[in-house]
Amino acid sequence: MRFSKSQLEEIKNRVKLELAKNPKASCREIASALGYSYKFINFLKNKVHKEVARDICSQTVSQEIAKFELIKERTDKELWKLVESQATTAKEKISAIKTILDSNYLFFDKKLNSGLFSQNETKLKKTGAGIEDIREQYKELEHILRNLERIERGEKVDYLPEED
């Protein structure tokens, strides 16, 4: 017997309900309760277990990224206090800015690698900027920081070429 996607989803939800009532229910028990064949219910039960495992995995990844984000936000606040403070030297300010930029870049990579963003370049471009655009901006910021270090040492500064 063939089922449409919506019918399959409905039956799968009924299997979930039976599993919620009795988590240790066998496929035969669920099949007799719902009136479907054992093999069909076994197929749906396996699908349910895969969904649950995938949801748990994505939830764990999201929780770990949220923890990392909280740590990053706290350290960024402290580093910005150093940058804005009059008591810190220019070298310490540059180092703090570098650390902030590196942590932002690392955080973006963690989100990208975890699947929070699509790794497909075309999908990233639809949202505004692609990976290459972000990397280019990061390189420009690194160039600015190198120039700040050169200014501190009293060396000649090389400027970025002007865009047309």
C-alpha cells in the first residue's frame, strides 16, 4: 500500500505517540495497536529513532555554540575595556583588538563548521556576503592592525590601494 507524505507523517506521529506511551514497546505491539504491518511500523520506528538522534545531536551542538558565544561576549567586553582605557599602552590595545578579531573569526568558523550556516557558497551570497567577502574584510582589518603597530614603532605605513 502506498501513502502520501502527509499520510506517512501522520502515521509516524502516531508511532511517536505510542512510543511516548510505552518507550519499550516492540514493533509488533505498535503494529497491532495501529493496525499496520510489522515491517511498515519497524520502518517508521527506525525513522523516528533517527530523527530523535539527529535532534539531540543538533541540540547539543547548539548548546555548545551558545556556551562559546557567552564566553566570547564576556571576553570581548573585557578586551574593549582595555582598548578604551587610557592606562593601557598602544601595544596592549593592538593586541586586544587582534584578539577580538581572532575570536570573531574563530566563532564564525565554529558556526560554519557546525552546520549553523550552509556551507554552500551560493546560499551564503544570498544572505549578503560570501565567505570570500568576509575573508577579504578580515585581511583588511589585519592590514590596519599591522599599520597601527608600525605607527607605534615609528615606521613607515603602507596604505591600502584606493578603490574606484
